[in-house]
Amino acid sequence: MANPPPQLSVGYSTTIIPSNQDAPTSRPDAKLIPPPPFPSPSAPRFPPPPLLQPDQIPSPSIRTPTRPSPVNGIRTGSPAPHLSTPPGPPMFSSPLRPAAVPFRTSPATPQPVAFSSGSSLPTSSPAHFSNGSIELQREVSDAIEQSVPDAEFPYVLFSAHKVLKQKKLANIPSLGFGALISPGREILPGPQIIQRDPHRCQYCGAYANLYCNILPGSGQWQCVICRSLNGSEGEYIASSKEELHNFPELSSPLVDYVQTGNKRPGFVPVSDSRMSAPIVLVVDECLDEPHLQHLQSSLHAFVDSLPPTTRIGIVLYGRTVSVYDFSEETIASADVLPGSRSPTQESLKALIYGTGIYLSPIHASLPVVHSIFSSFSPYKLNNPEASRDRCLGTAVEVALAIIQGPSAEMTRGVVKRIGGNSRVIVCSGGPNTYGPGSVPHSFNHPNYPHLEKTALKWMENLGREAHRQNTVVDILCAGTCPVRVPVLQPLAKASGGVLILHDDFGEAFGVNLQRASTRAAGSHGLLEIRCSDNILITQIIGPGEEAHTDSRETFKNDTSLSIQMPSVEETQSFSVSMETREDIKSDYVFFQFVIQYSNVYQADISRVITVRLPTVDSVSMYLDSVQDEVAAVLIAKRTLLRAKTFSDAIDMRATIDERVKDIASKFGSQMPKSKLYRFPKELSLLPELLFHLRRGPLLGGIIGHEDERSVLRNLFLNASFDLSLRMAAPRCLMHREGGTFEELPAHDLAMQSDAAVVLDHGTDVFIWLGAELAAQEGKSAAALAACRTLAEELTETRFPAPRILAFKEGSSQARYFVSRLIPAHKDPPYEQEARFPQLRTLTTDQRTKLKSSFLHFDDPSFCEWMRSLKVQPPEPS
């Protein structure tokens, strides 16, 4: 069987463990191949990752012959990258626009695999019978074996574009093999659309695709997953092989099967149907005046940015829940419910069937909405922030009831279908300490552990109910009061939403408020993964859980792995780890990913992605096909999954060390007359990415509070490839004359006193101004403006929106910037120049001044760290 039924344990990142990994295949035409006589590799010295876990995925990519440098991704011999900087966008501008000028560097997303179209068998090809199963004799036609043109194909990114045939080498866990899948990523041009039912294998459920062998005379096709022969109801009968390429699924590795809603009652075929999904703001009323003023400014800007057809509701919570009524045009009026318990059916009926209007289109109620926000008053009692009564759980229950409206009277399990997911956006300044799902004000409460456990379960159930009602709950927190993240996280996660922490309710909070409301989200998501028989899925990490589908009743040999997704969004991805079951004898292995969801326009989409990877005996060829950045992100997600606490994070740093040593000993070579191992030259970028991961905010000691660490970890485990890469390893850009930027390694050698530097670290973007530059008022103002514009361009589609912090050399805040750069100043000059070539452009005086500006501290440089592991650092490309 291709993928045995997995067992699932539910957590923030779900772990799926196949129950019979070593079970032999049941297909009569598959044979078990005895392992080759390779010596068994020694057991890794780092603990193995937990098995299967649902969470993320981007698209297949291939490394070009010229490799990026280990630091900045710029290809050797390419011109220095520059970016023009036009004036920055207005704050909270909507919709977001693309960056003005792209970088001339290698893209963060690896280049796509060149897919070749599948061949068709001539009508004269006889079918051969073996052990009761049908096999097709493959006769490849050179005319048909064409390459699909290269294009952006960012849905699936593999860690390597070749697969090792030898099981013992392929399954060395320190490097591993896998893919990142981004089910909801939107690209232009989009996939080819097919508005008819797909042809699927009657045995395993796989979809017909460009790699299938086809008999044009009879229209029969052979499944690439289970190799069974299927009919096409005559649709694939063709006079020539070339004619078959008129079918999109037989000419493209990516297609969307689309079924519009006209077969369902209540379908509204209008372009603005996505706007019919309402947004309910659930706002904390226990805020001090400075926080409240910032929040009011952000809320005013937020509603001004919404499309006029958007329906909005406003709920305020403290000890009670206030539901604002838009029918009063001159004053802010609200109905009040108690917050100490869940609302009763009677109170909800009185609310919903009363005369009040609690959801209203922006175009009809914008003045009323502004007056409501202006009426908010600061907290008047003397209680500390953490001790104020907040009935967040009850408030979300009321918000869900408002969205459901009279449809709550419908039979349980039947949910009114509207355009896309509705959203509840909670704006919170402190923990839930009153009513259902709450925890005591103090951790010292004698029964705190039990009450917290009860609150966690209640919040998770509320999130599941929101998901059942097609509603996503996002929780945006701000301020200095700890919000008890472990209690709130299950509510956001179970509904398909996110929890984000902010320093205050200012600019970054306002941007995230907008992006949370406008990001496109599909609903009823299901991810199915099918692989060739000799590929075993061992772990999936991402925003989902195991799905129990009835497809196995329809397809008797369906061994696909199915993951249910609360929502399908561009910002998410799943990390899939794989192994080989046995030595591979075939020339290719196949993977098929199917994402089924309902989009914001109520159309049902089945996105089918089919990938074919060649198999090789040569370790060197395999290593050369490894995508360092994808491999680093996969390793980082497996590592972070186990770093639940700060103590775990410290332990995980040691596993990074052991992983690097194991890769060097298994795939590298020992240096003559030395105990050092050479790290494989094909993987020159990988160790520096892992070094950044080890010392950065995800595993290092940069972040202090456990709430912040927990939120960052959960965000990373579910994040897209681009954001994950930036969170693990920062990107460094130096401002140049004329408003252009040069991309440099993220080393402290970039801290040159006459320069301005931008450091993009995913959830934070830092702007550093050298002291010499800062002393020149006009010049520094222009550089700062250019840097801010660049930071906005780099992050304008990122969710959550990062903090953008600017400071001068020598200031106390500059330590946040310095701590994220590799201390390369500790290396000898020849090594500095090799890894940071820009130093060669400095004069002797400039280099002397740069050297004297560094303070001594104990953190090792990258080269020092590698040598401490008895590994020779790879030469920069």
C-alpha cells in the first residue's frame, strides 16, 4: 500500500504516525527488492523527529547550474542587486500593491522543475498480463516527451529534485527528504481550469495526469500511482498522440477542476459575493487611555479601508458583553448581556429577532461605526491590567450568534452557506479572566492548573464550533499585559485563525487588522497526498488534522493521506517528510497533491498537482539537486515542532549541531591528516541557514517572554515558505547612493558607520543607521525614507505584518539588530573577505574604523562554530 492508514494525535501541530510502515505492498505487480550490501549507517546522534504531522507545502523547484552564494542568494557573476525606492505607500493603504522594482538576485522561491509531458502509447501496444494485473508496455515517443515551459509554480517545493535509489542512503535522517505544500497560494497566471468531472483511477483514486500512459485507440489510461488500467468513457480516444494534449490535465502538471454553485440552492453568482461574508469586531473595553487612543485610531482607519459592501458588527466586552445597534443613527446604542456565563437561547432569540440591527454594510452605517468607536471610554477602576475582568469567551459566542442570525434555528449540522469564511476579529489587551473559558487572575490560585486545562478544552470546542459555522476567529493582542497565549491559541487554531502579539495598538496592529479581514480564505479544505508505492510519508506539520473520508469506500485501494484544513489561505503551508520503503528500481517516482476547497465565490475547487522526480544512484547527483533553502526550512520545522518550551529550544540547538556533524560524516569526506570533515560542497548554503536558525529568535535567547516565543513558534510551523525562510534566516540589504540597495550576507561586517542597513527577519524588519551617516541630517533623512519604503515593499503582502523598527548606531535599541547578525568580525581577514566580498571595496582607514567599532562577546562566528563541530566550513560559491 502506498501510504498506510495513519494514526493522529491532535496538537498545535498534528502528528501522524503510520501504523504499518514496513508492511509489504499488496499489489501483485510490485516486488520487494532486497537492500543493497551497503554497510548500515550509524544511528544519528540527534533524536529522530516525531513521525507524520499535518502543517504546510510550497511548489516543486529546481536548482539552476549557478548556485546562490551561501549568504545572500546572489548568483556568482551576476550584477550587484539594486532596488529603486519610490515614495512609500500611505499608511493602511488598501488594496496592497506589488513592489515597484524587483531585485536582480536569485529569487527566494527556488526555480520550478521543468515538467515533461507524459507519453501516450500507440494503439498497437499490446497489454501484458502478469499475476492477474494489467501492465502497459511503455513506448515513449520523442515527439510527445516535451518539456512544459518553465513558469512560476510555487505550490509544491521539494527539498531535492532527484531521489536516491538506495534506501539506506536516501533515509539518512540528518538531511532528510520532503516537500513544502502551499494549498492556498495564488499566482498569475493561475492554473488551467476544467469545468467537468475528472477522470480518476477506479482503484486508488488518483487523477489522470500528463505522466499517464494512454492508449489513444481505446481511451484507456494507466495510473502512475498504482499502475492500474482505467477507462475514460471514450473521452481520451484520439486519432493521434498530439491530439491528447488538448486536454489540460494531460498537458499541464497543475489543473483546477471547478464546479460552480449553480447546482446548489442559494448560489449567488455575483462578483461581490465574497464581500457578503461579515466581519465582527470583538473589542476589549478594559484598556487604559493611551492604548485606547491608539486602538481607536486603528479602528477608524480600518473601517475606512473596507469595501462598501462589507457587513460589519461591533461587540465590546469586559464584565459584560455589549452588542452595538446600527439602527440608532445619532447615538452609540448597545444591547448588554451578562459575561459570567454563556448566552442563553432565550437571550439570543430576543437579540436576533428584536428590532436592532447588529450587522450592517459599511456604505449604510459608516458614520454610525465611527461614532461607536469614538464613544469607547478608558478603564476607570484601579485594578492592574492582568486583574481586570474580561469575558472574551462569552463575547465570541455572541459574535458567532450574530453572524448565524436566524439560521441558528436550522437543523443542527446544516450551516447557511455564504461567500467565503466569516470573520471574528478579537482586539484584546489582556487575558480572558471572567466567564466561560477563563482562567484566574493570578497564577498562584490553588486550582490554577485544573482551571487552565478546563479553559483550554472550552476554547478549543468554541473554535471548532466557529469552524462548523464557517467562521474564522483571529485574535490580535497588544500591550504589555500577558494574555495567557496557551489559553487563547486553541480558539484561533481550531477555527482556522491566527493569534498575533503586538507591542501596542498602533501602526502594525492596524495593518494586521486590515490584512486579517481582507486575506482570501477558502473553506471546507481537504488535502490529499498520493505517492508512488516505494515512498512513505513519515511526518506532516501544518494547520490541519487527519481527515476521515469515505473515499476508501469508493476506491478500494485508496491509500492517500487526507488532511482537513480549517481554512485555505495563501499564508499557510504544510511540511511533508518522506522516506523510501525499499530500494527503488524505477527511473521515476510520482507524487500527486489534491487540494479540495470552496473559494470565496462559492465555487468548489479541486486543485490537482502532479510531480515526477527522477531517481539516481549517484550521491553527488542527488546532493547537487538538493535545494538548500527548502531543506533548511523543512529541518527547521521538524526542529521547532519539538521546541515547545525554552528548555526544549536549548536542547534543539544541540540537535542542530549533531545534524550538521552527521551530514558532514555521511555525505562529506574526511580531510587528509586531520580529524575535520569537509561539509559537502553541494550543500554550501545549508549550514549557515541552520546557524541563523540556531541563534535567532526561534531557538536562540533573543526572545524573553514565553508568550511571545509560543506565538512565534506556532506562526512558524504554519507559515508559507517565504515567511518561514525569513523567520529562520534574515536578509540583509545595504542602502547605496541614488536610493538603490545591495544585498549582503547577514554578518555584522555590514554595520559600517557611513551606511544604512535593512534587515528583514520575517516578523521584524530593522533599519540601522550608522553614526557617520546619522550625523548628516539631510543625507540620513533621505536614507531612512528609502529604507522605510523598501521595508514596506518587502512586506506589503506579508501576514502578519512585521514590526518596522529604526534606530541609530550606538543606541540601546541597536542591540536587537546586532544580535541577529553573525559576528563575522571575529574571523581572520582572509575569511572575512571570502564570505563578505564587499569589504574589498573599503579603504584601509574604513576597515580599521570598522574593526575598532566591534565589542567583544562570546558568541562564535559561523566559521568558529563549524570548526567546533570538527567540520570544515564549506567554501563560499
